[in-house]
Amino acid sequence: MRIAGYVILIASSLFLILFVMAEIGGGHVGVLPFFISVFLGAMGWSFVKSGRAIVQVQVPAGTSAEPATVEMPMFPGIAMALAQQNARDWRRVLYVAGGFIVVFAVIGALIDLLNAAPGEGTVMLGVFGGLGVVTAAIVAGISWLAMRLPVKRDLRAAHYLRTTGPMQIVAIPFSSGVTLRLADRAFLLNGTAVIRALGSISRGTVDYSPHGHVILAAWDSQGRKVYGAPGYHVELSV
């Protein structure tokens, strides 16, 4: 998640430099592009600052205390459920990437309509259309590196993870994303159903993949299942 934040910070800085150069060169891009660049920069910084665990659980050597996170054996059926859930998450990413293209194209079209200088509006339409494509490629690329590739590692792994203890859903400022903070780790959380289910409990157990952090199931502190990915039928032993 912090890597994604740094990438967004770099991209927003590049956009800001391009807009400043356009203004110096006589292109009247207006206030909106600068606002968008600053907004993206703030969102990237919030990604960088997010991701802290609730507590840093360390089990002293030689003690019988159980760690918050344990490994669970990966079976073929579990791997299939993981792959299906990841495919659904990837489709959502593609929808978001397409949305960026549309938004930037609309901004370019508005500048085209409102720009009084002859010929400059069409140039801005092309520029913003290109920025939309670049932004969509950045979003898809980050998601591929941060989500698709890690899940491929998960599918080759012999284990997935189960964490028990306190949990908290934390909204990431300047974005629609949220972080799931567990006892000894934290990571970006995807999916409306998952966010709603885990947001209803403050303590419990979560099963998820170690690298892609795909949520497979969650139970509250009483052992009641609050979420289960399609195809994942493992139950919690209490």
C-alpha cells in the first residue's frame, strides 16, 4: 500500500509540473487541473501514512503464548476460492481505471468548450485524454503489481494466514479506500461486502492470503461467521 502511495505521489507531482509548464507556455489550463494534482498528491501521502497495525504483537521466545497470526494449510479448493475472489477484485479495478479515462476526457471537453483562445481547447482535450489514459494505466499497473502478482504467489504457497484479535476498519483520507488494521499487521481492504462485514466487529478472526491479502472469511469474537468468500467453506474451530 505504501508503494502505491509513493507511485501516486510521483504521478501527481509530474502532472503538476506539466500543468505549470503549460501555463508558462501560454496554455490556460485553469484551476481544476492543479486542484486534481494536489488532491492526488494528498491521497498518495495518505496511502503512505496508512498501514499501521493496532498493536505490535511479539511472542517472547520460550513462552507458550500463541501468536496473533498463524499459518493454515492451502488446499486446492481454497486456492480456487482465492482465485475467484481475486478475479472479481480485478474487474473492479478495471472499472475504476475506465472511470479515470472518462473523467479526464470530460474535463478536457469542458475546457474545450470554455476556452476562449482558438485552437487551444482542442489541444487541452487531447492532453487531458492522454492524462486519463496514463492515470488509468498507473491505476491498473499498481493494482497488477500490488494485487494480481501477489495473489499468484499466494496460489503457489503452501499456507494462507489466520489472524485472531482486535481489528479495525480505518478510512484512508482523500480516497474511498480503507485499511484493515489487525493485531500484528495492516493492509488495504477491497470489496464493499467485506468492508461492511468486518466493520461490524471490533474483535474476531480473519482468514486471508499472505501476499495479496484477499479476505476468505471472518468470524466475530463469539465464533459466528460474518463473511465468507464464495467457495470457501472452512469453519472456525472454537
